[in-house]
Amino acid sequence: MTDLSYARRPAKHIQRRMVVDALRRLRAFSPLSGYEYVGFGGMEFVDFELVHRELAVSKMASIELDSNGADRYRFNVPFAGVEVKFDRASAVLPDLLDESRLRIVWLDYECRLNLEVLQDVGTAMRKLSPGSVLLVSTNAQGPRRAADRISQFETDVEPERIPSSTTNSSLAKWGWADASHQVLVAEASAEIARRTDGSTFEQLFHFRYADGARMLTWGGLVLGPGMEPAFHGASFDDLNHVRRAGASPLEIEPPVLTLKEAVHLNAQLPASDPSALSAEGISDSDLASYADLYRWYPPVPAPM
Amino acid sequence: MSDDQQQVIDASPQRRFFVEMLTRDIELAPAIMDLVDNSADGAKRLRPEQGPNRYEGLSVHLELSGERFVIKDNCGGMSVELARDHAFRFGRSEDAPTVPGEVGQFGIGMKRALFKMGDRFTVESTAEASKFSLSVDVAEWAAENSPEWEFRFDEVEEGIETDEDERGTKITVEALRDLVKQDFDQELFVNRLRRQLSMRQLRLLQQGLQINVNGVDLQAPQPILLSGEEFRPIHVEKELPVNGNSLSLRLWAGLADAGGDDDDVDDAEKYRGEAPAGWYVFCNDRLLLYADKSRLTGWGAEAAAYHPQYRRFQGYVLLDGDARYMPWNTTKTGVDEDSRVFREVQNEMFDALQKVQAVINRLKKERRQGDADQRPAIEALDASEPKQLEDLSPSTSFVVPAPAPDPPATAQWIRYQVDLDDFKRVAESVDASAPSDVGRATFDWYLEEQVD
């Protein structure tokens, strides 16, 4: 199943593994088995598989909009610890987050950033227990027609939220993701400031990828007062796929390689100088990108 | 002149100047409402126990005319001690007794209101163990030059036992100022005052206090939410810490029996029926937000913006405790948005609003669905009954039955455009004129003729 998900959406798969790798470091706050994972599992529960296997998180909740075929979703639940909630995230989250516990919440939307997404971000910021993690993925593909971009963005998030330097042309290509990221950061900071426990939100993740449409993933940790030592202990900064506030986003562009090419390159990695890598007919930029990402590709089959 | 005297500037205020300054910044209606607040505070002291009929039998009567202003209550009266040490002093003294739930806090309201209205006032009050009367000619008092600022009781009795029926306060203002006279003669002013009072004292009216203005009793919509076995609105009770003290928060949010009227809230009649949708926030039973549907309470910010589909939403927030820590502005007519306590209250409101909106959205979705057997939330709603807030049990969630699965799609819309001339020819051929009939006829024909 994991390999299938890689084949269909390689960048997304790589991103998922990078996130899970970083989440291991939450151990500095509390044993991971004490966390609950909340996601949009869909029918395949790919992220749930990974989180359960890699992090030993066993209490999990999947939010599913499509209640038609509820039995089938429930049948496809991979582990007994997964509960499926059928409704919109905006309807489920306020109740789901009532019980105070550590959580990893990944709101993996297919839609663009909009008011409902921002409402969910606000709910999470106000309600997540300190030590919890929120990740948000949204589609970041703006309208093709340049003249429609600002007006569409205004419709999606309301004019008052639009960053001041935004123009139709600044929203071109990855510009939509840039602006969406700024809106998310501003919303999170406004909503976390509403808390009276003194918690802050520390950005850890900022990815871009395009398996088809451009996508944005952003996330971080709710840091409570007195948690700074644990945060330093977790050393998130040591991970080169972590992006703290102010850093430029990590763009995931995995080159498509044959098995033979991957095996050939893996034998040369890790390399202190990626430009020394060699493989027939593969561009330098693909080589550099593979050198960055190879650890997150699915393992190549071991020889019998 | 001695050196000592040369060093001294006499900064003691002229009384007339003081009276003018004091009355300049308050309008007439708010000044009167301050007086009603004092009566309301008396009612709260007299009946400390919460409950729907808390103020049964207590009343405040106001009479406004070109001749005079009278406010008369039977809310326990003011003791001579309170009058002497606090009520008639300017500014509240540090050691003033604090009554939990009291609104009056800044110690200026009553004098300001009386000065505002006229040149002569009389206060008569009978408390449990004392009674007094005091008349002041404001013009005379202001013209006096004595450095001692004094009012004198006309009659005073202490250490007596008074008849319970006589306990209360009556304030009369005569020699009204010209502008005040004009206002009091206008029915429009009196009506507006009624409306403002019925809002500001909503909570006390709901709990049985009678307020009568020129012969008309103020009415208040009852705070009622629908509740049933499987349909339980949100009710949160919480202590909010503030400066080593705490305020008690009680919050209810759910659906009213039927949607209140959203139209112009200027019509006093509307206060007699169902309350309009939105949040009602009370601090020590004083209304600070009325039917609020703004960002302040989460609408269009932390939760979805107001839309008529939410017209049955009603939320009540009651904050009780020491007046000094209440999140209200200095005139106590609105909230202090920067207050930390209010922020906590807001977080609770946002949460409750989101949850109620989710239930309303569920109901709407079920209503749109064709299958009448698959409407568990609507059935639960239909089986619920209007309940007084006090009769609702705590629940952080809005309890409704789990949704039925979406029915599988069994119908499909078709929409398309065709050339108008072609349409007319086909319409004539199938002998129909409505586009939907033409579409159905052609689809049915194809289905019949061409599809196995």
C-alpha cells in the first residue's frame, strides 16, 4: 500500500515520511504512544498506517466528509484504534478537541485555503493542548487567468486577510502558496494569542510539492510555557527538512528514476559533494534533488 | 502674606463648576438608567438566591413628566449608614462595602443623574433598621462657598424596626431643566427609554422584577432553549481566575423555539416576543451584548458568518462576581475587548457557536434530504421542548443523535444550453413549451428507443 501511494503521489509520500521522521522527536515532550493522531484518512488511511507503524501512536481519529458508504470506510480502517467521524472537519473538531490530551492533527484538505479551513486552524490553535502538533495541507493552485487571482483569493479568505503586497502577478505559480502560507501564519498567531495559558505556535513544517496541482503543507507545535527545554531537547533545527518561521519553504521535486538508476545512485550516497554523483542521462538538477531526497524514497527491493 | 501662604494655590473646585462637569458627559437616558441600576442592585442584595422567579414582587416605578421625575422602588431601601458614608459622597470610598453581583461601582451615578435632571431633588428611603429623607436645592448648594461639601438629612431615624412593606427608596426631582422637561414631554423619548431599559435590565425582568415607566410595564422575552432526551444544548459552568479572585461563568447555547425577528430592532414591540438570534452577554445581570452577531462573538471570524439559517441560535453568557473584575467598559454599557477575562469568555463562545452551527447545518442537511426516515436530528429536535436556562444540565457538547449515512445518489440533474431556434423546433415537435418538459421528453424518447 505504501509503495502504491508512492507511485501515485511521490512528493506527497516523501513529505509524509519527512513529517513522521520529525514527529519522532516529540518524545522530548511525552512518550509518543500517549499522542492521538487526527487526520483525514480517506479510504486508504495511508498516513494512519505510517503514523501507527513508525510512531506507535495507536489512538487515532479519521474525519470523513463522505458519509455515503460509511460501512466501507469503517471496513477499511487499518487498525482497531482508528475511529471514523463522519462530518465536516469544522463540525467534528470542536467536540473532538474538547478532551484535553496530546494530539497530532493533520488537516489534509483537497481544497484551497478558505474560511472554513481558517476556522479549523483557529479551533486547533485555541484548543490543542501544549505539546500538540497541527499540520495543514491545502491546494495552492491559483486561477490560470491572471486578472482573476486577487479577486478569487479575496473570495476565498476575505479581503482583510490578504497580505498587503499581494498582486495578481505575485499570485502566479508558487505565489498562491506564498500568500496562503502568510495567511495561515497570521491566523494561527492571532488565534493562539487568544489563549490565556501563554502558549505560542512554533512553525516546524513548510513544504511545497506538485504531484499534480500545486500543494502547500504548513505546520508546527503548540509550545506551552515551561516547554522550552523540551523543545530545545527535541532539536528540530537539526533536521534539514524542518522549516522554522522565516525560512524559505522546502520544495519537494522528486526525480522519477528507474529501479536500476536508484540502486546505482544509492551506492554513491550519502555524498559530501552531490555534484560528483554520476548516472547516465540524468540531469544535474535531478541528481541534486535525488541526493536531498533519497532517504525518503521507498526502499529499493533487497536482493534475494 | 506669609511665605507659607505664598506657596499655596487654592485648587478646591467651585461647586457650580463641579456640577457642570459632572453632568456634561452623560446623556439623560443613561443618567436615568443609572438610577434604575441602583434599584436593581437593591433587588440583588435583597434576593441573593438565583432562580427564574428571583425578583417576584419587587418593582421599580418611574414617572416622567414636565413637572417632575420620580423613581420609586420596594427593593430594600438604603440605610442611613450607606447614605451617610457612601451614597452621597462623590467617588466611591476605598472601604465601601462590595456586594457580589453589584453593578454600581464608580460611586458617581446617582448624584450625577440627579444634578443632570433638575434643581431640586428629594431622596426618601426606608431600610431594615433606619429611614431618612434628604432634600437638596442644587442651585443653592452650588452657590455656597463653604469649603465643607455637605448634604443635610431632613429627617433621620436609626436603630428602628421598619415595616417590610415600607422598605424602599423614592427619589423625586423637581424644577426640571428646560431640555429635560422637553424630553420628558415627548412620548418618543419615553418609548426609547423603555426600550433601553428593557434591554439593560433584561436579565432582571426575566427573573420577575417589575419595571414600570409612566404606567407601562416593561416586558422581556424569556431565555428559553429547546431541549430533549436526545437534543441537549450546550451548558458550561466555569470559574475564571482573575487577579487572585474569580468570576463565575455560565454559558448556554442552543436553538430557540422559533427564529426571532432579525429586522430592525428599534421596534419596542419586538422585545415582547421571541428574542432575536445572537449572543446575550450579562455581567452581574447587566446586559452588555444584545443579540450580538458580530465578530466580537465569533460570527464571521472563528465561526461562520451570520446567515438567516442560524436565526434560531441563542446564546447566553452570565458572568457573576466582583464588579471590579468585570470585563466592562467604564460606563458599563459594553465590553472591554482587551480584557483577559473577556478573551476567555470569547473562547468559550466561539467554541459553543461552532458546535451549535454544526448542529444547525446538520438539521438543514437532513431537511433537504428526501428520505423522511433518515432524519434523526430533526426527530430529536421535534421531540424537544422549550426549557428555562436554569433547568438545563451541563454539557460541553451539543448532544444530537449520530447522523444517518448520506443516501446513495439515485437521481442526476442535467443542465445544458442549446441553440434557441433548435429548441423551438424540438419543442414544437414534442408538443411542449417548458424547457424542462422538452428536456424530459427528449431524454425519455432516447431512453425508450436507444437504450437496452
